Amino acid sequence: MAIINLTFGQEINSLLQVGDIVFACSPSANGDFSYVTSIDSVTKIGTCSSIDTTSNSIEVDTGSLSFPLPTSGDFILFSKDNGINMSSLIGYYAEVKFINNSKTEAELFSVGTQVVESSK
């Protein structure tokens, strides 16, 4: 198990959690990411094992993956584990409140949800 530390020059995305999968992508020779047209140009680094918001750094457990380490200027992104972060509604009920705080009339076109029975 190898752990690498990634330090950022700006605030870390608040949605990043321990357990998220971290990826990296290097810019092209002219410094942009326009060439990224498939998942093949994105490298999986590993799993986020620690987040330090004071120093804007994260630790990533790379496991036994062998890949070139990310360098300064690389684009770092992350993905949620679908087994842990389910987006479905869980529980017995949900309550929703819509507020129109503008001075003009507004029309709500559609509201939808996905409901899954969580217990029986």
C-alpha cells in the first residue's frame, strides 16, 4: 500500500470525502485539456484516505497501481463510490418546500423524484 500526498494551491472541493476515487489528467503541450476525449487519457490514482483542509492537501492510497505520479499543473478529479453514496430517497417520508423569493410570478414546469422502499 503506497500513500501519496497531493497539495493544492486553492481550496479543496468540499464534496470530496474519504473513500472517493481520485483521478489525474495531464494537460497537452499547449497547456489545455481539450484533447481529453475519452477515459483513456485519465489515470486512476487511488482512493482518498485523508483530507487536510488547513493545508489544502489530500492523501491518496494508490494500492499496488503503477502509473506516473501526477505533477504540478495536472488536473485532479474524483468520483464517488456508487455502493456508498446512493442518490435515492431513503426513509419513510420526505418533505419539500418550494419558495419563490422573486417579485414576479414564476411557473414550475416539473418536479420529479425516485422513491425506493427502504424497509418493510
